[in-house]
Amino acid sequence: MGFLGRRIAQANRQFKYLQNDFRHATGLNRSAFRGAKGGVRIITYHGICQNDPLRFNASFTDARTLEKHLRFYNQHFNIISLDDYLAGNIRKDRFNVCLTFDDGHHNNLKYALPLLEQYKAPATFFITGIRQAGYDVLWNDFLAVFSRSGPDRITYKGEPFRKNRWNHYISTTDGHLLRDQIRAGDFSLKTEMFQLLDPAGDFQLKNAAYEDYWLQMTPDEIASLSGSPYARIGAHSLYHNDLTKVPAESLAIDFTTCKRFLENTIQKAVTTFAFPYGTYAPSVTDAGLAAGFTHFFALEHLFAEENSTLISERLVVNPYISIINQMLATISGHY
């Protein structure tokens, strides 16, 4: 699709969203929620902050919006646990939603859990093993914060980069994003990034005011989260790598080390796994099964021949649309 086609598609989506908001304000779309019965959708959140969810990236939701979502779920839908989802225990007279949170941010314990307990909403938290590796920040969160606060131009491994309008570093040579360059390899590329962009090792001190956007839970905090009757723990890889880019010999280590870290931390079995970025390949799934995981979660099914009962699709929350449009997308499964 060319530039003009993308702009037309964007305009059509915006018109649809405005139309949905109008229909809700005038009471014309109430049947959309009453009529959605028996279906189920897995919803994915990431970080939860007090305000300004778009400060560094588009994966955050502010606590006020999360609370509005929970109120709407309770009023119009049926919130089910991941255990109920996997067992097929859903209500036939309501649309069912299963809530998940990715990445293991401290803000999940700080802001999300109290709201989940208040609204008696079960959720699963997919957490990495990054604390096992000695880090308190995921590489992509580090780069997002650095890209916002860092200089307009940098030289990375001899290649010049400049910020684009969204505060992403883009190569002045061929236009690729630094983020994509670093994602396209194993964790050695990430550790190199930490060393090159933060040689003094003072990222945490410089960005303490923004820790809601990057700080990971400690093992004690993960254990505390697991102690809530409304929280279940799943795995989200060891380093938050794109596992399709990890060498085959490293996949088994990634899965087994993350699983062992989480199970030792919470003293419970961890058998569910959410693929970072939603990407996977048959070889990745096979390595996860060999490590003892029994069910996986992606953004969509990518391979026609795969066992769809083994991998479930999820819908990631969209921070750019209204709550009504988010709820309609929850029913439809797309934006």
C-alpha cells in the first residue's frame, strides 16, 4: 500500500471511530454489547502509569483508563481467568474477556494489581527473567527512554543516527531504525547497547523520575504479586529477545532459565508463555514445549499447519482510540 492508500485507510478508520463514538453517545450501539454472547478475547496490556502513557512509547496505559476498562468489562462482559480460558469455562450469555499484562514492570504491582483486586478481575502477568540476568530494565524500555532524553544525533558503532519526529533514532545512511537493528539479534547486541549508550552506568540515577516507565519488578515483588488471588504468573522469555532471531542453541537456555527463575521465585509451576513481540516460529514453539511449557500466546496465528489449540491469539490495547472503540475492537478482534 502506497502513501496515499495508507492515508485513505487511516482517514476511514478515524471516521469509523468517530461514528462509533457518536452511536454510543446517542445510545444507538448498545445492542453491540448485549448481542455479543459466548465469545472470548484475550486482552493484552503492558505498562501502567499514572499519566502521560505516550511519553516514551505506545505500549503504556494510564491507571485511569485501565479502571474505566475494568468498569466496562464488569458492566458488559464477563472477566475470566487464564485457567478458565484454557479449560473452556466461559459464559454463553455474555462476551468473555481474559486479561494479560506483559513485560513485568514494577508499575503492574503498583497500579494494576490494586485495581484488579478492587474490581475482582483476575489477570495473568507474563514476566521475563531479566532480573536473573542482573538488569532492572528491559532493553527496549531503556532505548525508548534514552531516545526521548538523549541527543538529537548520535554515532552508534560508527554509523550516524538522528531522531525522527517520533523520537526514534533513524540511520542517516539507509533509514533503518536503531531499535530494529538491536532487536534483530540475541542479547549480546543489547548488552553492547547498554555499554555504548550508558558508559557511566548512571541510566537509573538520571531517569529515576521516570521509573514508572522502565523499572522491572524484583523477585520479591514478583512473589508478592503471585500471592494475590487475582494474579497468575506466566513467562515472557529470559531477555525479551525476538526469539525468531535467537540462535537455535540458545533457545533451550532462554526457555529453561526463564522458567526456572520464575518457578523458584513464586514456588509455583509456570507453564504458559507469551512470545515477545508476538513473533514465533515452529522451532521456537518446539523449544518451549521441550522446556515444559504447555500453552503459548501470540498476536496471531502465523502458520497454517500449526496446532491452534497450542497457541492463542491476543489483542493488544490501542492507546490512541476511545474506550468505546476499544471495547468494540475487543468484540471484533481487530481495529
